Amino acid sequence: MEERPLITEREVRGRAIGQSFERGEDYLEGGYVENLVLRGQVLTAEVVGSQYEPYLVEVHFSGNTIAKAICTCPYDRGGDCKHIVAVLLAYIRDRESLAERPLLATLLADLDAEHLRAM
């Protein structure tokens, strides 16, 4: 398995305005981050919000740098939204025990063409 990206809370704080960071901490502490999974250099999670469906967060790393972070919420005030902050903080605080899943390409690499067609 790949080395897990190493980021800090200071970096996360620098990516968000103050209120988003504080609300993200609240969401993390409230248990709103679910299904946190790392696949290669992509971190995904669901964050329960004010809508019926949870918001989906996807963070792409490039080594130990956050290359891109996206969320399905409508936030547009600059910096990362509270959902992204909550996911990044969950990752930082639980990095060693985080569920890590192989990439789909890795799973499929061992299957022959006949098995792939049967899928």
C-alpha cells in the first residue's frame, strides 16, 4: 500500500475561512463524517448536513499536498466548506486507523478477460 498523505490541521485551517474551520470541527465532533475511505491518493467521505442526502466530499492528494477538494454542497464563499474541513480533520485525527481500499484498477488487474466480461 502507498504511503498515506501527511497533512496538518494548520494547512486545513489555512484553506478555510475561520467560520468554516470552526463549523467543520463541530461537524467532526458531532459525528457527521461517515464512510471515510482512502483509495490511493483520493480520500472520500459522506457528511451529514441539512439536506436529506449527505454531502459527498472528495479530496485528491499529490504526495503530501492537497491538490483538489470538492464537495456537493452549494458553498461558494471562498476556501473550503465546513464539510471538506470536517473530512480533512477526520483524516488527520484518525489517519493510522482509516479504512484504506485498493484502487478499482488494482482489483481488476488479477481478473482475466473472461471474468471481466462476466461482470
